[in-house]
Amino acid sequence: EYYCLVVVLQHVVLNTWSCMKRLLVQHGLLGSPTNWRSVLRTLQNVDATVPWLRNHGKGVRGKMSLEALSQDLVELMRKQQEPFYLMGSSYGGASIMRALLAEQHEDVSAFLKGAIVVDVAPGPRPVSMPDLRVELKLVLEGREKEIPDLAQRGFLTTALRNGTDVALIHRSLSALEWD
């Protein structure tokens, strides 16, 4: 038989937003700075910088890898002149984790106070997830109506409309497996 003992976890409730005045936010793969708009609206008195990731929208063009994205972030962190926190999701969150590894080995920024990473896959893509390679190929071929999930279709076509280099990302996907 299986018995479960329920315990009450001791905890403290903190109002962390009141001390968080500055955020550097990283969007995910094929996303854009607007992906964080609704979350950032709820944070009062917080200044947020949300750069375009490389090869996305208005972002710089160049090598597409997790290492390159994290180096871009490290350079942005070095320019900060006041306390800040990092926040990111998905591939942007992975670039934050990589930048934090760099922070452990060198003093990237004395102003870094913490990080929040949301929705980063810890392992291989679950079978239930759509195959991004197939869906990006459909978008590149103008066959996006064949993508059954309307939200996914909208997300991918918006990335293309935003100026994201979808073709480069499609070609780079195998190298982007959290290298």
C-alpha cells in the first residue's frame, strides 16, 4: 500500500517586484520583444529592456547559436550601470543560463542581482510537440495553412512578418539543440 504524509512547507512571501527596478528580458526562439508585453504591464515602476535576439526582427544578423545569443546578452549586461535582473523564456531563458555560467567565471556585471527563467525544456522535445523543422519549412514554402494548430501557425507567420530570418533559423535548428 502507498501512504502519503502531507506536510506544510515553511515559507516566506516576498514582494520581490518592489525591489526590482530594472529588467533585461530575453524572448524565445522565433519570438519578439512584444511577447513579454502583457507580463511587463503588470510590473509597476519597473524599467524593462527587451532586445531583439540575433536574426530575429530588427536584431543583428550573424551566427545562430546559443553561445552567440548568450555572448550578445553578456555584452548588454556589461553596459548596465545600475542594478538589474535578467528574465527570459524558452531559448532566451537558455541564453540567460549560459550567460550566468559566464558570470561565474568572470565578473560580467557587478550590477546583476538575479535571474528568472521561464519555460526552458530540460531535455529533448516531447513527442507531443510539433516538429518545428517541418512547420518552418511549410511557412518558408508559403504552405502555412497546412499547420493544424492556429496559434502555432500565427506565431510562426508573425515571426516571418517581423523580419525574423526564418530561413537561417530553419537551417540552424539542428545546431540550436541547446548546444
